[in-house]
Amino acid sequence: MHHDSDPSGEPAREARRYFERDLRPMTRINLRPIASPMPVGFFAVAIASFVVGSLQLELLGDDAHLAVALTILPAFLLQLIVAVFAFGARDVLAATLMACFSGTWLASSLVLALAPPSGTRVLGVLNLVFAVFALMMASVAHRKRSMWLVLCVAVPRFTAAALANLTGATWLGYLSGALGMLLAVVALYAAFALMLEDMRGEEVLPVGRRGPAHEAVEGNLAVQLRDLERQAGVRRTL
């Protein structure tokens, strides 16, 4: 007696494997080269951090809150655009960092501009959560030294900002401002170094790439396509 299917499911599995083998020669993956969006992202971090740091250090006067809010608002849009392009470039670390920075600048801008009740304390909670997020990101971004260095400065900066918001301690506000200035300098260097690297196709200023991050710049096309079938957008599910 002939059976169309086996209770064990072996014929179905065999047919699926045969089907997948037939698909491989017909599969084509189109890559769209893009310029690195990271210099824009780090420049936005540098500019926004410097402006907010100037406010925290009382260099802009007591009535500059609205002006600072409007000044840092474009950083939200710029880093959101960077995040979109980073997702398209299959760099989940860069995309996640830029997207979360984008949301943080937007929230900070709105609280500074509108001054809602308890806004300072809520902003303190946001800064504290972002500091924890930055610490988690730093723990896995060590092979991307430029990003890792920015995160290493961002962690104490946002921690100090959170404590200043929650306690109202003036010296913590000054500390957060000083760390914000340092974050601006580090982000500015990272942006300039990555921009030069992308323009010339080689490392000009040291950015300390290691492992896959180094291979991404120095490796050949075969290295770039390694494990491509497992990347988001190629595999069936996320």
C-alpha cells in the first residue's frame, strides 16, 4: 500500500530541503552602498552636549532654557536620520545608540521648553535610565573604539545629570556640564576621524577598530558578506 506522507514527517522535510537547495542558485542579494552616517550622528552629539553643558555651567544665563531647547531640537532629527541609515547598513549597535540618543534629545528639549510640573525629576529618571543603557551598550561595543569611548564618557555624564535633576545639587549640575563638554570633545574627534576615514577609504586618525569592526574597513568583499544570510532583512524573522 502506498502512503503519500509518513507520520514521522520525513518526506515533507526532504521536500523542503530539496526546495531550499533549488532556491539558492536563483537568489540574488542587492547591496546599496551608502556613506557612513556616523560622523553626522557624533557631530550632533557633540553640538547638543556642548550647548547643554554650557547651560549647566551657567555660561548662558538663567533665561536661556528655551533657546537651548530650540537649539538642541535639531539633534533629535539628525540622529533619527542616522539611526535609519545605520539600520539599513546592518549596524544594530550604531542604529540603537543613535535612535536612543535621538529620543533623549527630544525629551530634554521638550522639558526645557515647556517646563512641565515635575519635569526636572522626570528628566532625571530618563537620564538615569539612559546612563544604564549606555553602560550596557559600552559592554558590547569595545571593538568599536570610537563608539565605546563616547559611551564611556556618556555614562558618567548622564549619571551626573540624573543625580543633579533628582537632588537639585548645584555641584552635580556643574559636574554634569563639565562632563558634557568632555563628551562633546570626544564625539567631535570621533566624528572627524570617521569622516576622514570614509572620505579616503582608510584610517587617517586612530579610531582603534578591532575584530569585525577592523575587518569591516580592511577586509575584502568576501569578509563583508560573511554570514549575510543570517542578517535581519535577509532571514525570515527577526
